[in-house]
Amino acid sequence: MNPPQLFSLAGRNALVTGASRGIGRALAEGLAAHGANVVCAARTTADLETLTAAIQAAGGQAKALSMDVGDRDSLPAAAAAAEACFGPIDILVNNAGVNFREPLAEISGEHFDRILSINVAGMLFLTQAVAKGMMTRRSGKIINVGSITTGFGLSNLAVYTLTKGAVGQLTKALATELGRHNIQVNALCPGFIMTPMTNKLWSMPHMQEWGQRRIPLGRIATPADLVGSAVFLASGASDYVTGHSLFVDGGFTAGEPWPIPIGGGNVAPPGEIA
Ligand SMILES: NC(=O)c1ccc[n+]([C@@H]2O[C@H](COP(=O)([O-])OP(=O)(O)OC[C@H]3O[C@@H](n4cnc5c(N)ncnc54)[C@H](OP(=O)(O)O)[C@@H]3O)[C@@H](O)[C@H]2O)c1
């Protein structure tokens, strides 16, 4: 029996932004492992070359592309350069993103402009450039990387949270606009993932302890935990899914275990509550 091809990305061309490390790197490797030809984009070309060499060594197809998503005017040319690598882009993964953790009183205009230029404007204008060809071909998959904060508040992250909330709404708006062109637009919303952006945070014992207690699945994730959902959203398996924000967060946004008295009035530790 031949294995089903529902999740196969063979022959599809993908562009992944922010592929030089962290989540983007894992998504680029994961899409390539499922057959896609992957254009790996970011600003740090040395890291991209290391990644593309690793993908090729594993039998996949990948090319590196220098791109600054925060430079809005450069994005039409960047999209054209991406299409020159393997051909028209079938799958766009808008993953590049930045974060500054700061309380309201310390938010600077400079940081505000920087986060919005990458997390929101870069996502919108790169999508505009890539979606043009998808509309002509009447086919495309757009995956916008959101966050827990796409649908949930976290303190000292006001600007990041507003950008990731915008990712969720942008995803819905574009899903309604591009649906008639057979383009699916979805958001992939990671929970707490160990990456260069967050390693320092999660190496703090009190943060680890909080995460293990607060996340129903009881652990901080790795970028590899996101690959299955990304492949789903990039493949034919999700052809009737659009405008959706898929939270891959160990259950964080579903709620939390609580020490409710059970049985004879005992307080069960969170992990033991059925
Ligand atoms: N880690 C988490 O827990 C977590 C949770 C929820 C959501 N996310 C989201 O997931 C995405 C990736 O996060 P991460 O944790 O993997 O971050 P990371 O380790 O800091 O990696 C960020 C990536 O984005 C690229 N990038 C940054 N600015 C860019 C720009 N102006 N133009 C092009 N590329 C740029 C970086 O490459 P260069 O510096 O080489 O350009 C790098 O490849 C972000 O959108 C983030 O908000 C992360």
C-alpha cells in the first residue's frame, strides 16, 4: 500500500522568514523534510548558509536569501529574489519577529516602531508581494507566526502583544479576502518555546517552575514541537482551513489546572486533577 500523500509538500516551494535560528530554522528543516524546496530568509547569511547545508546534507532542497523584513520598501524585490531560487512561492511562512520585554512606563518610541515594522508591517507587505502570484495561480498557503499573545495578555509585553493580536486579525482579514483565490491564510501561535529569543528567560529556575505548573502539558516546548502543525497548515491536509489561529501551546490558553478540593476535601496537586 502506498502511504497517503495528504501531508506531502513534494514539489512545493516555500519561503520561511526568520529562518536563521529558533522556530524559523526548525520550520524550514521540517518543511524540507516533508519535500518542500525551502528558501531560508533572514539577515544573518552565515547562519542561513549553515542551515541550507544541513538541509541539503539530509537530502532536502534549500537556498539562503538575505532579507530584512523590517525594510518595507525592499520587500517586493526580496519576494522576486525568493521566486528566483526555485520558482513561484506556494507556501509563505511569515515567522520573522522581535520582542522587547518592558513595562508600560519604559516603552520607547524607537522600540515601538521597530517591533511594528517587523512583526506587523513586514508581515503585511511581504504577504502583499508574494500573494500577487498566488492569486494568479489560484493556489497558496500563508502561515503567519503569532503567539500565545495573539489571544491572551501577558504583563510587560504590551507592544509585542498588540503586534501578535494584530497577526491574528490580519490572518482573518486576509483569509476572507484571499479565500476566493484558493489561498489559505492561517496563524500558527506558539506557546513558550526554547529559542535564542527566550533561552535566558527559561533558564531562570522560577520561570521554569512557573511554566511547568501553569502549562497543562507541564513543559516548555522546543521548536520541533511546532513542525507537525506547520506541515499541516502548509499541505493539502488544511485545504478547508482558513482564518484560523492554531495555538501550539501545551494547553496554556485552554486554561490551567487548579487545586480544587476533591474527594474527601483533599487539595490535589495540579498534575493529579482529572
Ligand atoms: N520563542 C518563543 O517562545 C515564541 C513564542 C511565541 C511566538 N514566537 C514567535 O516566533 C517567531 C520566531 O521566534 P524565535 O523565538 O525563533 O526568535 P529568535 O530565536 O530570536 O529568531 C528570530 C528570527 O527572526 C529573524 N529576524 C529578526 N529580525 C528580522 C528582520 N528584520 N528581517 C528578517 N529576519 C529577521 C532572525 O534572523 P536575523 O537576526 O538573522 O535576521 C531569526 O532568524 C517570532 O515571530 C516570535 O515572535 C516565539
